[in-house]
Amino acid sequence: MKESYVDLVRIRRQVFAKIAKLAYDGTDLSELEKASFEILPGEVATYRDSIFRERAIVDERLRLTLGLNARKPTEHHRITDGINDVDVDKIQFIEPLINVITFACEACPTKQFYVTDNCRKCLAHPCTNVCPTNAVSMGRKRAIIDLDKCIKCGRCKDTCPYSAIVQYDRPCAAACGVNAIESDYLGRAEINMDRCVSCGNCIIQCPYGAISDKSQIYQLIKAIKSNDHIYAIVAPSFLGQFGPLASPVQIFEGIKQLGFKDAIEVSLGADITTLREAKEFLERVPNEIPYMGTSCCNSWTIMVEKLFPDQFEYISDSSSPMVETAKYIKKNDPDAKIAFIGPCISKKLEALREDVKDYVHFVITFEELMGMVVAKGIELSEIEVSEKIQDASSLGRGYAIAGGVAEAVKQVALSMDPSKEINVEGVSTLHECVKLMRVAKSGKRNGYLLEGMACSGGCIAGPGTLASLNRVRKAVIDFKNQADSKSPLENKIIDENLS
């Protein structure tokens, strides 16, 4: 999506920038009434059949960016309804996090098999022979699939010598590894929140931009303006997100120019999490628990809790890097208010947990951060800086890439106990995470350290990212290789955090 869904990315950025500018300028939120006209001027539609529909969808995006619910088409509400509830300088979360903008959804067809013009009505008719329900027959020009009989087994597709049968699905449902995407009475996407783990993959796959999460940038900016103790903690996947000309130190300086007191790498907290999980693994596996799952990906842990509740106790008790970094800052500045900036929207839910909310006060994505940068007119690549960033170790910076967490924990655990045999398995995407948990539940991964990442390739492909996976992976690896095996800050806090 980051490289090819450019129109959607442009609209989202305009919305984020508009809300950020309202917050920075202190503009009365009643001005929201005309914001969609400023974003989409004129009377000719650019993306859909009607400019009025385009503006109506943008209006819902503006509400979601403020933290409000999207309005239902069957009810009358002004765009500013509920505005007083979110015009604050702290998190004001209104469930659910992920919302379907119903009148933006095109009710895409669900999973089906379709015979294309490539069918040659061959003599063998393998597609009709393998169908267990006789759903495939020969028509005048090509094979025909009776969708009422089809059980979607895919045998016809697999056996066709011309690859003439294709499978398609609505993109949001295909991306959801926990089958949380359902349909309403008009066939539009609907999210089953009992199964949803807020990974956000449906958001980045929908080609109509009909699914979106709520943002906290308005409340964060208000907090920045009223409090000079707001810190930014930045996930290691920030490399490559803001263009090839913006260096890491320029990005961090740009974040400070937004009003933050300081910006610190979350990789620092990753170092602490590594040490804690390594110690926990050595102490608990296999004496107390058969295997241990990592705790860094919030959607992975939510998935285990919802779909495999009897296995949830085997997920590490260690706090995530986001929380460990925040705890370190709070220890040095008790008045600190901390905003996590990263690729993940699931962290917005993690920050609401009882054991986390006193440490992490806001969560925004890289995409939302860019909206703030645009609103302030900052050009990151033109910022003049000289010093380097060295908050974390190379292992900590590797957390952003799938496999990096387990590898870091394994290396540190082996340094603590070289005699220990440590088997590791890591997967990315929720589809693969579910498969891994089924195998682990059956007892076939006893003694293992398991790493689950909800996004393909790891955090570098999160829903709040701006750049392509390959470009970010290379940038993260290069930045990782610049770090020492242990950072100066890690050497300073290792003993006090593990004592």
C-alpha cells in the first residue's frame, strides 16, 4: 500500500495535517465543519462518483482522527457532535479503535472462485471431475462454477492445466488472520470485535480506504502546548520512513521541534526486555511452562489471549520495549508524559492497560507524526545537526524486523547459560501466528522460544508506516550495524533493571 495506494496515503496525510494544524493554531473545533471543503475544493469528484460522497468520507476521517466514532448513515449527527469529549490534553478513548466507514465500503464480494477467459474447455475437464459437489459444469464458452453449490475447496483451481480458475476475496478479509471481518445486511465489511486483535492489516489492504483507526494527535498536541515534560519514544522501525534524505538524527531533532522535550529510541527498552525475557526463559522453561512466547507484539498477545486462552500463561510476563523505555524516563523525570511513536496501532490499546497507562500517555504512528510535521512546516532533511544517536544496542534495534526479538533473547540467554539448548521459531502475519499456536498447543514446540509478529516482515510493515518494507528493512539493518553490542545507556541501567 505504501508505494501503490498513493491517493489514499495523500488523503490520510491531509486529514492528519488538518487536525494537527487546528491543534497547533488553537483553532475552535467548530471550524471542522468546513475542513472537508478545504481538503477537497471545487465541485468535481477526483476519486469517486460524487464530490459530496468524497467529502462525507473525509468528514468521518476527520472525526476518527479526533478520536470520535464514525457516524452511522441511518442517524443524523453533526460532524462536531461529541467534540467536547475529545477537546482535552489527555487520551480520551472511545471504543472501538478500528472503525468501518460504512458509506466508503463498496461491499466487495467475499471469497469465491471464478473461471477466466483463459479456459479452453479442454477435453479432460479436470475441473468438473475433481469437484466434490458438482458445482463445475461446462458452458458454451468456458467452465461455469455454481456459487450456490461451491464449497470453496479450491480443487478446480489447483487442477486446471491453464490456470484459468482464480480465487479472490475482499482484501480486508483476506488480510485478517483471525477471521474478524464479517458482513452487514448490505454486504459491507463489519468487524467482529470479539475476534479483532487491532493489528490494522485490514486498514492498509482496503483499496477504498473504508477502514480506519482513531488517532490521538489532537490531544497530544494540546498536551505539548500545556506541558513542557512531554517526551517522545521512537520505535526502531522509524528508519527510512521519512524519505532517503532525512537522517536518524534529523528525524529526532524534527520531533523535538514539534514541541517534545526529548526523543529517545525505544530500542533502549528493547535491550531491557531482551535481558528480562532471557532471564525468564532460563528460569521457567521447561520447569514451569513448556515453552515461552515473546511479549513485544501486542496483537500477537491479544490473539493468544482471545483464541488460545489456555496457552496465554506461556506468553512472557516481561513488559514490551515501549513500556520499559517509558519506565526508564519516568524514573529520571517523574513529571514526564510519554508519547510512543511507531508503526503499530495496537499499541494504542496496550497503553490503556492498567499496568501501562501510568507510563505511556499517548500513542501515534509514523503516518500521524508526518501529519504533525506537515502542519508545522518542518522539512526534516534540511535540519542542521551534528551529534549521533546512541541510545541502544544493535540487538535492540533489530527488534523491528521479524525474527529479531527471538534472536536477541537467544543470544543473551546463551551468554547467561552457554550450556542451555535454545530452540527458536518465529513467524510473521496473523495467519502464521495462528498456525504456530496450534502447533505449540499440540505439544510440538515444547522447550521453544516462540516469536509472533502480526505484520508481515515484522514492525517494519506495520499499518502506521510510510515506506515500503524492503527500503525500511535495509535502513534498519544499516542503522543496527552502526550500534555497539551494548549501548552506553544499557551499561548504565542493566544492573538496576535486573536486580
